Amino acid sequence: MGERFSLIDIAIMAVSGLRFNSTNGVEQQEIHMRGSGKMTHPLTASIALPDWWGEAVPDDLILTTSEAQMEFAIGLAERNVAADTGGPFGAAIFREEGTLIAAGVNRVVASSMAIAHAEMVAFAMAGCAIGHHDIASVGRTTLVATTEPCAMCLGAVGWSGVTSLVCGARDEDARSVGFDEGPKPSHWVSDLEAVGIRVETDVLRDRAAQVLVHYVESGGIIYNGRAALGESPDA
Ligand SMILES: [Zn+2]
């Protein structure tokens, strides 16, 4: 039980019968829909942060510049790769004055959950941290993402309530190592700004992109959708 779980997680586990371990986050009692095996329907789904989280994410962290906030998020991505706990992406959400609300790293493979991108994990953790679905309920906030958001996370940026987005590596950096960013509109920056979300790009881009390269060179899994059917964009 090296993972960090909230009391709500633990209560849900007790009710649902889910068991957690330190490597996969969720150890399901049945393997769902693999082959012709028995299928059970889980009562809940939960994303667990890696067990090194407490060492990397201090309480009461305040970082006031985009560069410092990005450096922190890149550090999470680097550690996620080094510890073999997920993909090479990190994200963090800060209040306007620089206080960290929540952060996330990619946990797709570890959580058996396609949506567990770093940004989505950060949104989920932020909602738990503030007790509200709308992050704007605590005022103006910034999402810092080590790579420009994919199509899914781009949509979630709009729903999350954050008022600024700061990006490191570009889409093309992710695609160049094999990750699918999905069908994003080419004018996504102006689309966000049109609805009042300020966007800053290329913040420590080279360092953020280097994490992607390092992940692939170290044998990391490219976990795009449909890869199991041989239909992923990089197949
Ligand atoms: Zn994403």
C-alpha cells in the first residue's frame, strides 16, 4: 500500500471490492472482457498517483512564474519516466498567486485507463482538492502541461474552469516520437482564447521535449488507442 489514497478512495474500495497495489494502482478482481472470460462491472474507477508522489510534491508549494511552474511539471514527468510509473507527461494547476492546487502525471497504463493523461489526472485531483467540479470556484487558475494538450485534454481544458494554459513541448514533438495527439483543430490556441482562456506556448519546450525522447529511448510504451488492433497512427 505505497500509493496515496483518499479516504473516499478507500471507502469506495471497501464497498466495491477493488484492491489496490503499489505497481498497478488498481488490481481488479476480474480481468474484464479479455478473450471470452467472465465479465464483471466495476462500481467505480479510480486513478492512483505513484508512490513517490509525496517526495516530489511538497505541501504548500508556491511558484510564481510560468518557467518555475513548468520546471516543476517537467520534474514530475521526468520522475514518472525514471520510476517507470507512467508516460512522459506532467501537469500542474496553480492559483493566480502561484499556490499549487493539484498536479498529475500520465497513468494510462498503470491505471488501465485511456483517459489518465497527466492533464486529466490533474483535473481529477484538483476537483478532489477543492471539492468542486469547477476549478474557477477558487478564482483564476493556470494549467501547466509539459506537452500541448491532445484532443481529449484540450476539450477538458474548456470544461475544467482553468483560465490559463501554459505548454512546454509542442504537438509535433509528441507526434515525432509516436504519440497520437488526436484530431485537434489547427486553431486551437485562438479557440481557447476566444472563450477567455489565455494560452502560453513553448515554455521550456526543449527540456519538455527531451523527456519525450528519453522515454522512447528507454523503451517506454507508446499507448495510443487501437494499438492492439494494429490501427494506431504509429502502427
Ligand atoms: Zn491528453
